[in-house]
Amino acid sequence: MLLGGMLLTMIVSLLIRGGEGLRFGLTLLWLLPPVLLLLRRRERVKSGVSGIPSTGDGSVPDVHFSDVAANEEALESMCDLVSFIQSPEKYSRFGARIPRGVLLYGAPGTGKTLLARALAGEAGVPFFAVNGADFVEMYVGVGASRVRALFQKARKAGAMIPFVKQDMRQLHLHRQMDAVLCTNDGVNYLRSEDELRQFFQAAHRVLREGGGLFLDLSTPYKLRRVLGNHFIGDEDENIAYLWQNRYHEQQNCVEMNLAIFVRQEGETYLRIGEQQRQYAHTAETLGTLLHECGFTDVAVFGDKHMEAPGEKECRWFVAARKPLGGAEV
């Protein structure tokens, strides 16, 4: 669902330097360009997987690895963490660095939240969850109070996950990070090479030496040929939507206008309107600016594979590294 979209850039303290193992401390960072977006509507009652409730309020989930199917490789990796969580002293006694978390990355509906709940259930520890829609009062209807209450409960349980709300082009953090992730088309909301440069320079500043920058974005092909100059409409008994797109060649952007009509009592409808623009950036531009801003090992991959993107690829995944001993830009 479009409904705006919130630019969520996750600043992840994920050690990616070779030979040093895995260390993870998570800071979720809201980065706001001039356009405010919405991520996903929160799931109200059930996760849709095996009928298991989507609880994340700090209770110990009644979910286990036996409830997870198909993703054997990820499940095997998660199983190794149960011992770390339950008996950290067994590893620290030998000087081992205890993993502080795991980054689960993938498309919606692929079982990331279920897998995280299963890990908490196996280890017998509290599980906390929050998503982008919790921060948008006009859509979830409860405002920031629920988020504050959840964070207070997490802090009492010994979990500290800071959220920072900043402009992604003027990023300043209290400490450097090992990785910066900009997801959900965040880069597509930057209008020009100058704004891209500002973001890349800011990401370079907050990264430790050897840290990585990871992006995913919609390609020029998708914006021009898939989304651009198209009209989509649908309806059922309780909701209808009209989605009109127009591609502007001179500005290299697609303008998206969305109207949603939700049936209310008394045969009336609530209209939710949304308008936004996404800008197309070429792979050559991204690579040039990343190198200009001090990054090395720049690579562009296609959608869900570790190969060079094809001509009609709809999404790109970009990785770059801040070199060891690199000067600030």
C-alpha cells in the first residue's frame, strides 16, 4: 500500500569487517526528507502465518522454531543464538564476543517477525516489536503514547533501542555505526545529485572505518515503465482506491496520486488522499557520487540476487564500504 511511506533508514551497529565475527546493536533512525511517507499499516490482530498472534509487547512468545517452516538456512543460524542468549557467560569466559542481535532482511510476508518471535520463545525472553505505522498518529489513531509505553517497558526489561528522527541529508549521531541501511525507496525521494551527495556524505561521517552503506531503490525502468503514466483502480464492499501516476521526463520523476475511500457508518466514506514524487537515479550516478564521497567497493545488484542487474530490473540493491583509514569528506 502506498499511503505516503516513511523514509526509514536503519542505522545498524553490525560489524562487517572481515575476521572479527558478528556484533550487532540496533538503532532505528527515522530520516525525513521534505516528503513524509508511511511505511506499512500495522497488523491489527494476526500475523497471517500459522494463525499466530502478532504480539510484541514484552511478553515471552508462545512460538517456537517448530512453528517456522521452509527457511531452513535462516532457522539453523537462529538456533545457534539460543545458547548465546541463555548462557552468555559460557562464551565470555573464553573471550568470545557475544552477538547482540541479528539483522533479518527480506520482503514483506517472508516470516522475519515470526522467526524473531520464535527465537524469543525458544530462549524464554521478552519480545518487543514496533513498526513505522506506530509513529503516524493519523493512521493508527493512538499517537505516540503507545510507542513511548512500549519503549518504557523495554527499558525496564533491559532492552535499549534508541530512535532518532532526523533529515537524512543532515545526519548526526551520538556515535559512529558499523552499517547504514536506507530501505523502502528512501533514495528515490532525494530530488537531485546534490541531495544524494549530502546523504552519502552524512552516511560516510557516521560510519566507522570499514563500515558499509546499503541501499535499495526503485530503478528508472520501474518508475518510467511500470509506475509511470498508469491508472489503477479497485473496490470491494468496504474500500475503494484510485491510483493515478504520471511520469515527468524533464524531472525524471513519477508523480503519484492516491485516493482511498473507506466505508463508514451511514453509507458515508472516509477519503484519504496522498500525493508524492519518486525520482529516478541511474546506477552510474549513484556509483560516481559514492566514490566521490569517499566510498569504495561499490556494487549494484539486481532484485533478490547477487548478480549485475538486468535491463528491466525493477529494484536495485547497492552496497558500498567506507575504507579503513579513509579521510572524512
